[in-house]
Amino acid sequence: MKTAFAGFRHDHVFVLYEQVSKHPDFEIVGAFEENEESKTKAISKGVAFTYDSYEELLNDNSVQTVVVGFCYGDRGRAVIDALKHGKHVIVDKPLCTKLEELDEIERLSKQNSLVVSCMYTMRFERKINAVKQLLESGELGEINNVYFGGQHPLQYGRRPSWYFEKGKHGGVINDIAIHGIDLISYLLSDSVKTVNGARQWNKYAQDEPEFLDSAQFMLTTQKGTGVIADVSYSVPNGVEFALPYYWQFYLWGTKGVISFALNEPTSTYYIAGDKEPKILVEEPVKTDYLTDFLRVVEGKDDVALSVFDTLNSTRSTLLIQDKANRA
């Protein structure tokens, strides 16, 4: 799959670049970045730039897939332009920041039979695979209550400055919650039905009062499950991403409950009638988001991450963000 990169405005894109470069079925054919500071940083990491404009990249008929890594607020338009030029698209996240952009992305993807995917890596964690198998076994019964915390460190002064520019970020819910929403949708084979409430406010970014760094929301899924979440930039400096309960989840079912976090070495669950917890045994994962992307391009549907999944999780998160924006 001949792939070109457009934009390196977030460090996630460098991770994606490395993963694509190591995948045997991908070939990186070029890159573009209009921001000189970001371009210099990318060059220092070994990125070779071959295009002078995004238009030049899109007009290169050898390019089959475009990885879009511009500022969040600029991504929707860039993804739409790529689809109009007949390119498949991969984005780290978020895919876009406006519902009307998503509508057009969905339309073009269907119309032109093009694949759109995001870097939803949590679906492919060994721990998550084990949780999904546990839920599908029915051992916890029907999941009725969910809480997750997706708190992140603000890293003010180190985080890209465009985060705090009007129109560039798109909201803390769309930025962070997308991973939690996508994971809950995946684990429960469910999706958001109703956004009961959503709030965002400023507390930690004292020098950026317009940057709403804290957010909470309450949802109901199609199956009736209640979901409550916090996705704030509230993790203290120092511990940052090493926080043991980084991405912490609690799922309560009619027969039991499980708690797990990405950074915790073990996950435990309780079954009704038992006084002692059981230890979740992590299960191997046979695929990844890039391999699933290629399989969808080939017309396969036995994947963990489809175009529908990508667009559905994006839409759910944008609806929550929109609710908070209107509050």
C-alpha cells in the first residue's frame, strides 16, 4: 500500500509513521508539512519530505493512502479532499471536529468505496481482547453500568501550542473521549443512543482561560446501558502517562463486575456469589489497526475495526462534544 503522510502536528503521527514504515505491506512514498517548526522536527526523526504542497501530494497518482496529521481543526477538510482524489485515509485521531465534515466524509467514503480508519489502538491490546472474550462468555451477565476515566496530563508548555488556538483543537471530549467511546462500543457491541448530559470547563490551564480542559458526560447506549465518564486534562505533572489508573474502566453486569486500566499489570473481576476476585488472563491479539485497514481495502469484513466502526465512534463523540458546546 503506497502511503504518503500529510502533517506532523502531533506526536501520535510519528508513532503512526514508525508503525507504517515497519509494516511489510505498506510503503511510504513521501510526505508534506507546511509548518516549518513541525517539518524540522520531523526531519530530525528521519522523515523525508517530497511534496511542496498538499495539492501536489493528492495529485500524485501513485499514492493510494494518505495519512492526515494536521491540526485537529484542519483535518476534516484535508480528509474530504483526499477522498475526492480517490485516496484511502488513515488518521491518528480525531478524524474531524465538525459533524457536517463527518457527514461529507461518510458520503464520499461510501460513494467512492474508500476506506477511512483511525488509530484506535486500544481495540488491539491483549488486555482488551481478554475483556471482550469475558463479556462475550456471559460470565458477567448483561452489562448495565459503565464508568471510565480518560484523564490526561496537560503538559502545558510541551503540548503543541496550536491546542490553545481558536478553531484548532475542537474540544477536550473530541480529543480524548474518542478512545473510550470507541472501546465501549467495541466491548459491548453497542453504540451511543442518547447524550443525557455533558459539561466542559476550564480549571487547570490557568494561562489559557478559553481552553476548556475538563469534561464529564452521561450517556445511554442503544441497549440501555448507562455510561458516565470524565476526560479531563487533570493528571499531575510528574507521573503523567505512567499513572497506574490511566484509562480506568469499571463495567458492572447482572452477574459480576470487572475493573481494568491500561497501565495496571493485572485486572480483576468478581462473580456473584464469590468473595474472592478472579484474575483476568490476557489473550493474544492476531491483528492490528493497520492490518485491519488493509483487509477492509481488500473487501474483507472479518475485522476488529471497520469503516463503520471508525465513523460511528467519531459521530458519537462529536455528538457528546456538541452537547457540551451547547450547554
